Amino acid sequence: MNDKSVRRISELLNIANILLIHHHLLSEFFIFDHMDRRSFVKKSAVASAATVLTLNAANAQAKAGESLIKPKALKKGDTIGLITPASAVTRQAFEKAVENLEAMGFVVKYTDNMSVRKGFLAGTDQQRLDDLHRMFEDPNIDGIVCARGGYGSGRLLPNINYDLIKANPKVLVGYSDITALLYGIHEQTGLVCFHGPVGASEYSEFTEKGFEQVLMKGKAPKFERPKTWEENQDPAFQLLSIVTGAEQGALVGGNLSLMCSLMGTPYDIDYTDKIVFIEEIGESPYRVDRMLTQLLNSGKLAKAKGIAMGVFWGCETKSTDPDFALSTSLENVLKDRFEDLSIPVLYGLPIGHIDDNATLPFGIQAELDVEEGSLRLLDSGVV
């Protein structure tokens, strides 16, 4: 029996119980005609309220019980579909992406659209959409890796065939602008998507190990600040405990700019009871402040269980910037925006536009522990 059948049976049983309650009350009314009418009305009102609560609880239970769709784990020898749903890749970046994936034991497949460029996009919206659909539909493709980010993924969201993707679940991995795809596909289908390295990323030992553990071995690793960072004096790479504590919840997140851009759309994700991870690159502190303020003003972050920030590389104001004298540090911005929250908040995890980039599955339960400085997966993202 599948999950849908189980949920339907549960709903029918709840409705049956509700009908029995009302039948019992009506029997009382007709059998005991001396009953105080006001007492009957009071009982009936209580039963009606119970009906609403029971139905609401049943609906909430059914929604919470909806299973995530976990894609099949990758293995050496599998064929990876390489796509460019956002900006185009240079010849050098394309060759690097193929080399990275082949070095991990995969066969790489791509279409002629890989060489197309249209302004700041990797071809027309239709060409990029066709590649996405083709890779999900092709039974010979085992997983999909985005060659790079850039800009343009969000333009595809209204025209994606989500039923096609739901019927052909596969690993989809990328980050940066690919956040839009991860959000839209996860929200519309329930597919566990993966925020991780793009094809042309620097596959450091840390990145490759995380990719293999999460996508190939089906493990649930703990991500901490790499030991190789201990000698890194860049403020962006320092661990910062903003609000202490430890919490668990389903994992979602991505690039801050993209997360803000999706607000108010059908592809946004509710942060209620979620562990939300955030990363950014090359934005001045006042812009980071503006985007975090937008998320805070929406009320979304206050409903989360915790906030796990990656590295906001290049987000400090440079001494050559015209507004340098009037600026403040990224650390001050993060503390100012987050320290009044009553949920754990940690900055400095290996997530984002950096060589050491963790692979994080959307929708999988995770634990954020600020004192330990870690984000630990509690379940596998693949089957």
C-alpha cells in the first residue's frame, strides 16, 4: 500500500469518527426529550469545534506525512547530464566540468546547446528548458549536474514540466543561481535536490568527499569548518556564533540574493520548522543587510528552527570603495540582524562560492549545533 492510500484511509477514518460524534449527540436529543436545549446546543458547538480541529489535524497530518521523493544514488560508471540552465560556460570551464566529473568515475553527456550563448544567458529560455527536460526524461541519464550558475535559472520556473520531473526523479545538483531551480523543483515536486558544487567548481578533497558521501554512498555526514581553514585569516572564513543552541529540522536554503528574489512567487519555500542555510558572494555589507532585512520583515526566518550560514566571501567593504568610511563590517551586520532571534544562528560553515563546498540535500532532516560549530545530516538524501 502506498503513502497516498494510507493517508486517504486515515482521512476516511477521521471523518467516520466525526460522524459518530454527531450521531451520538442527535440520539441524545431525540431519546432524552427532556434534555436542556441549551445543554444540547453547547454540546453541539463543542462537537462542531472538535470537527474543525479534527479535520485540520487530519489535513496537517496528511501534509506532514507526504513523503519526500529521494532520487537514486549515483555510482561510478553512471552517466551525468551536464546542463547550463543559467549563464553560458567558457570553453575552459566546460572542459574543467567534464574533467571533474570524469575524474570521479562518471560518463558525461551534454547537448549542442552547451555551446550556445545569448547575451548573459546560455541560449534561449526554451533551449535551456529543453535541456533540463531532456535530461530528466532520458532513461540513460542517471543524474544531472549544472555546469555553472550565473543568472537565468529563475526564468525557467513557470514553464518547467514538474510532472515529468516527478515521474523521473534524479539527482540534481548545483548552487548560486541554481538555487532558483532547487527551490522551484523541490517545492513543486517534493524531490530532494542538492545544493552543492557545479561542474566547473574546484573539487577540493573536502568537496569531493562530501559529494561522494551524500550522493553516492548515501551517508549522512557532519559538516564542520575544515581544518585547512585554521590558517586562513580572512574574516569571511572565521566561525561566528551569533545565537547559541542546537535544533533539528528539514534543511533548505541557498544563495541569499536568489532566496530573496523568490519571495512572493509560487516557488518560494516555507521556512517553518526548517534549518535554513544561507551563502553569498561579492555583496557589500549594506546590501547583505538589506536582503537579510527583507527576509526578517517577511517573518519567514522567525519561523525557522535555526540558521546556518556559509561563507559570505568578498562581502566586506573594500578600502577603495566610495562608501568605505560610512560602512561597517559583515560581522556587525550579521550580529545586528540575527542576535535578537530566539533560534540558533551560526556563521562560517563550508557552504557557498568557495573551494570547500558541502553537498546539502533539500528537505532532509539535519541538526545545527552552534556550540559544536557543525551542521549534521540525520538521514540519507538518496536511495
